[in-house]
Amino acid sequence: MKWVNISMGAVTALVSVLSFSPVVAATEAAKDNVITVYSSRKEHLIKPLFDRYTAKTGTQVRFITDKAGPLMARLKAEGASTPADIFMTVDAGVLWQASEEDLFRKVDSPVLEAAVPANLQSAKDDWYGLSIRARTLVYSTDRVKPSDLSTYEALANDDWKGRVCLRTSKKIYNKSLVATMINTLGEEKTEAIVKGWVANLAAPPFSNDTKTMQGVVAGQCDVAVVNTYYYARLMKKDPQTPLALFWPNQDGRGVHINVSGAGITKHAKNPEAAQKLLEWLAGEEAQGDFAGLNQEYPVNKAVKPSPVVAAWGDFTADDINVEAAGRLQAAAVKLMDRAGYK
Ligand code: FE
């Protein structure tokens, strides 16, 4: 957990106000100009944006980063006394959960409605996706031809026996993937597919996406399912890595996508200012960097992805409402357990 302090400029300003005005007025004035964000999105991906926003508007953005679970527990424990105006996190499953637990408030923002596609935001208008992450196939360019690949489902076929690497089913990304499969294919079909994946595993599930890809590089397996920004990181370190991305299900439901996103907390002290920040983050000025710092895709269709991301080519994304990832998360967990997916 980490607190990031308000800049010295703000402290100086506050001190000078205090010396000339009643304390209450000074506190009010300062409060209006400070937003507090609890974020499970990492500091290096958000701080540059918050700094830009402060430079542009004078509004200070104070934030802490931690895993989503502890931040949600903290929001609940703090209740009405929370300093948090915004909860920012990754994965629609987490956003959905936060909404279910009544941690957000409804936002009435035509700006956010226009900037964020309807399937990437809460039906209750209490959270909005801010970047898109694609969870797709990555394969060994030494041992696999792209024409060998077609769909997520096909990785359950016999010809992939001993050739598949997966990340642990405990990770929310895989819970969301399987939840959206349940939504589209039904439980029975999805369970048969997940059982097929497990039967084809070359190694026990890995703890993270990078290790999963390294399994392919090391020759343990030939294909894996990962979020594309981890592929970007690996390829940045060594562009000669013999891996490539594949966009599956292009004749069907499309590539599984998820979001990072945010909502305004139920007990926000400064909801108007918080809304302005979210509107800015979803807008054309900020979206390129918000997505680009992590090599993700902008949610705002008016903004192009970074050159690195654009070079991977266009793909058809599953247009399912990502809220299904939350709604069917419990069913997905049970299904993966039944299928023996650790
Ligand atoms: Fe991640």
C-alpha cells in the first residue's frame, strides 16, 4: 500500500490560504480541489495521467494503490468516512463485484455515455471501462502455423494434447474468460471445452501470464492464452522472442476482451470533481496514454491504439456486455473446479 502525497505546490497554497482565512473556509476550498483515488491499476500507469490532469486543471489527485480485494475491504470498512472519491480497478468481474457490494454511486454523465461503449460499462451507470484488454492466443512461431489455430474451443481438441499452457484458474482474467464463454455457449459446452484444455495441458497452470508465455518459449508447450499487454512487455525486452499473437474466433463471437475501469464511490466527498476526472480519462486527450502506457486498447473509439498495439492488426472483439464476467463469475469458478482446472 502506498500513499502519494499532494505536491508541495498544493501544500504551500493551503498554508497561505490558512493564514488569511477562517479554517473552515480553507478546508472547504482545499477539499474541492483534491480527489482521492483507490486504485488497483498500478502507479506507473496512472500517475503520469493524474499529473497531467493536475497541471491542466489545478485539481490535486491523491491516490493509493493496492490489490482490488484489500481496497474493496477498506472501502467497506471505512464506509461513510472513506476519503476515496474514485475506485479504479482492472477486470469487469471486479467492477461488477464492487457495484454489487454497493461501493459505487450512479453517475449521470452524457460525456462518459458517449465515450465508453455500452457493453463496456455498468448497466446501472455506476462504473465505466477506461481501457480494453484482449485475452487471446499466443503461439510458438517455431512449432505452430497460424493456420493450425482457430478458436479458444479448438485448444480442447486432441491435436493439442500436451501442447497447451494456461495461467491458474484462480486469476480473475480466466474466471472472466470462462464466465463469458458460459454466457455465450452455455455451461455444458463450456465445461467440455475447459476439460479438454486441462487434458491438453503440458504443465500445471502458471502463476502469471508472463510465465505462461515463457513456457511456450522454453518449448514446454506450443500455445497459451494471455492478455496482449504481457506479450508487448515480453517482446519489448527481446524482440527476437519466437512468439506471435493469434486472434481466435474471428468467424464467430470474436476475441475475449475485458476492461480496466473506475466508478465514483458511494461516499465520495467530491463527486463532481471525480466525475470530471473520469470524463477526462475517457476523453480524446487522455485515452491514448491511459491505454498506451500499458499497451492496451482505448475504450474511446475516436482514439487509436499505440503503434506497438496497432501493429498486431485489427480483430473482431466479442461484443458481449462485460458485466457477464461478474454475473457468471461464481458459476465459472465452480465449473473450472469441476473440470479440474487448478
Ligand atoms: Fe494484468
